[in-house]
Amino acid sequence: MAEHFVHPPHWEAYIVTYFFAAGLAGGCYVLATLLSLTGYPEDREPARLGFLVPFPLVLLCALVLTLDLGRPWLFWHMLVNATPGAGGLNFKYWSPMSVGAWALLLFGVFSFVSFLGALPWARRPGPLAGTAGRAWMIAGALLGLYIASYTGVLLSVSNQPVWSDTWTLGGLFLASGLSGSAALLAWLVRRRAAAGSPATSWQRLLTADGYFALIELLFIVLFFVSVGFAGTLGVAVRGAWLVAWILVLASLVPALAELGGRRGLVHAGSGPLLVLAGVLLMRIAVVISAQM
Amino acid sequence: MFTDTSICIGCKACEVACKEWNQLPGNEPEYRNDSFDNTGELDAQNWRHVKFIDRVPEAPMTTGNGQAWLLMSDICKHCQHASCMEVCPTNAIIRTEFDTVYIQPDVCNGCRDCIAACPYGAIGFNPKDGLAHKCTFCYDRLQANMPPACAKACPTQSITFGPLRELHKKADERVATLRAQGYDQAQLYGRDASVYGGLNAFFLLMAEPEVYGLPNARNAVLPRRNNRGGYLGVLVSAALAMVAGIVALRRRGSDTLQDTTPGEGS
């Protein structure tokens, strides 16, 4: 059984917001890339919407991460070694926070360029068309996968109860981020569809959401099993946190119902919002419960 | 530094000396209803903390076998393999010329990753200055060839400072003496490399480490151990998700536009 005598780092609202926004930013970029690569003409508009989402979220990520620091004006110390006489850049491949700082910076560049290309008044075809454009999108999508997932690994690379007792958080955050992104994009596309745009893509996005929710469910089960073996399951689900996890599981129902052909649950309109609420609540449950 | 808990009397002179030398004002007083401990824990204001562990037995004991209290003056262990140093993204945490672990206050930006990593809870965050703080081993005193304030103040010489080799020898002799006297649980913690490669602040304990709130050798593990498993989980999730995403987004169901032609790049 794992025993922990650590103090909590008090990563709270800012960090939860970051984990939520990073999951959606990375996930939306990945899905926009997939939509771009399908080759279906009706997916162009959904892909464009997908590329509009990540950059504003990356700005939000940078803002909340900076505000969470004890000395926000020293945020650049994440990248540059300020030790007197040392100089150079900071990069520790074994520290997810160090790698994540660089990944977020790079993803910011990719998402910014893609954002510019997706603006309504941008020239068509833009600089992201053709082979070079596809390579750019794929590179950005790989960074998006990392941004959406490394936050879970960051929690695990610690000595905190629950977080360090499981290997599942990175995979769980990724599946959850993709699920939330699919729901968000489906909702955005559906709004455009109502305005007269083709209504084909959002239904496939909801199907993708169903698959992602299934993967998320798998990782939630693995999470409970792994912390159960470590002896810290009681910390994760004590008191109101058990209710939170039940609500997280409930939030998967609309997306999973999509796979079962029960489209009515999602078509009701509140399905995507429920999915997004679940994405946020899951991160709150993981991050806060272990620190109490 | 060697702390022999068997001769600690809980006077807290070490706590006072630490606060005085390092100009730590301390936290607001609060009633803890917890034996004689009015400090609580190591944090940004308390770099030394005398633990009072109540071991008063429920049943009457025979003469010489009673054990009322375990006392331990706790401190940052200045580990050879330091979890805090390992994760610090700014490289604010360095190893000094004295082999101690030191947080550079002008480099730290208060991300608190070190607090999540330290298995001993030895690091605290001070919201007033936005920095992580812990014992410096009185770095300034060491530079002036003086012992740390706690070791200087300890009236029973429970806390001793000096070259590690000499302290190891002293500790080995002391634990051998205690065991010869019948204290079977007397043991050294951090004397060898089994705990974080060895501790520059090591202890003689009178019970198992867990009783004192210290991880045993099996649980004394570095944060980076979870990188491999964590990223493997990400890879599995990413692979499943990409297959699922491609299947879902390329599939054209009955409710999609059947008359559009695939293959046109966007």
C-alpha cells in the first residue's frame, strides 16, 4: 500500500481552468485536423470552426497559468534559466511541467497560424492548403494531443496521494478533452447548420464523441482500479467526491447513447453542454479531491 | 546532520533558533488540541518542527517497557536524490557546494511543483512573497563556517552537525548501543542509499519510519518513476482515439449528404 506524507500544492481554480481549456484547445485542433483530412467538402466549414477555437483557449491557458504562479511576472523562468551565472534555456524532459511549458508555447504558434487561416476574411485557399499545410496541421495536432494529455502525467509525476498512484490520468484527460471538443464542435457546427450550412458533419462529430466517451469510461474504470490497488481509492471518492464521480459518469450517457443509436438524447441540445460540464467536473474531482 | 531522536526532549530550542536566525515570524497562533505541538507541520514559516507522537499504551506496562512519547525534530532531509530538484521547472532548486538542497528565492516563480513532489512535506508556500520556502541548512552560516542554528542551539546534542562520515560512525555506534540495551526497533533512517540515495539530514528513530510520518524505503520513490506509465497511458488513449476519430469522421451514415464526393482536399 502506498503511504503519503506530502503537503498539497494548492493547485485550485486556475489550474482546473487550465486543464479544462488545454483539453479543449488540443482536442479541437486534433478534430479540426481530422476533419480537414477527411476530404469531404462539407467538412471544410466545421474544420474552419475547429481551428478558430484553440488559439483563444491557449491565450486563456497562458493567462490562468501565469496568474496561478506566486510571482506571475517571473513566468518566463519556466523557459529561461535565471540562475546567476547559469544562463541558457530550461528544459527537463523528465519534468512534465518543463516540457509542457515549451509545448504550450509551440502549440500557441501552431494554433495562432491556424487561427489566422481560419478567420472568415482570410484568403482561400490559405497558406495551410496543400502538402505543407497538411504537414503543419498534423504537427499541430500532435502538439494538441500532448497539450490535452500531459496535464494528467504532470499530476502523476509527483508524490501526491491518488495522482501518483495511477498511470491513467494522462490517457483519461486526453479522452475527456477529445470528448468535450467533439461535443463543443458539434454544438458550434449545429448552430451553423441551423443558419443554412450543411448539416452532415456534426452528426459524425457526435459519433466521434461517443467513441471518445467510451475510451474515457475505460480509463475511468482503470483509474479506480489502479488507485484501489494503491489503497487511496477512499481519498478519491470520499464524501461529496463520490457524487461528483457519479455525475461525471452520468455526463457520459448522452455521448454513449449516440453509439447505441439513441440520438434523441443528444439532439435535445443539452447533450454537448452536459458533456462539457462532465469534462470540467472530472478535472475538479481529480485535482481537488487529492488535495483535501 | 544527524538527529538522534532517542535523546530529544522536545524543548523546541531548535525551532526557536531556526526562526530567530532565519527571521521567520511564524504563523498566527492557533489552538491545535494536539499534545504539546503548537507548530503543526513544516511549512514556509517553520523549517524545523518538533513532532510529539503520543504512544501512551492503553494497557499498563511493566517497569522499563513503557513508552510515552516519541519526539522528533523534523527538517528538510536534503536528499541525495531530491524529488523537489527533479521536478523544478525553473531550476530554482540547486545543490550547493555543501551538498545541500537550496531554493534560490530570486529564481523561484512559485509554481509549487516542488511541494507536490516533496515526500516529506518539507516545503511550504508563502503567499505573501509568492515563493516556496524550506530549510536552507543555514546556507549563510555554512558559508561563514558556522553550524546550522538548530544544531548550535540543541541542548541535548540530539542534533549534531559535521562531516557525514563522522556522523555515520557516531550514528552506527549509537544504534548498536540502543539495540544492546533492548531497543529492538531503534534504526537509522537515511543513513544508507535505500532512501532517496541517502539523506544529508538523517535520523535515529525509535520505531518504524511510518510512525514518524516518514515514507519507508519501499515508498521513498521519485516522482519521475511515473513518467513511463503516464505517457504509456497517453499513447494507448491517443491510439484508440485516433482510430475512433478516423472511423467516426470518415464514416458517412444514412443521414449524411450522399451526393458529395470524397477526396477533395480542404
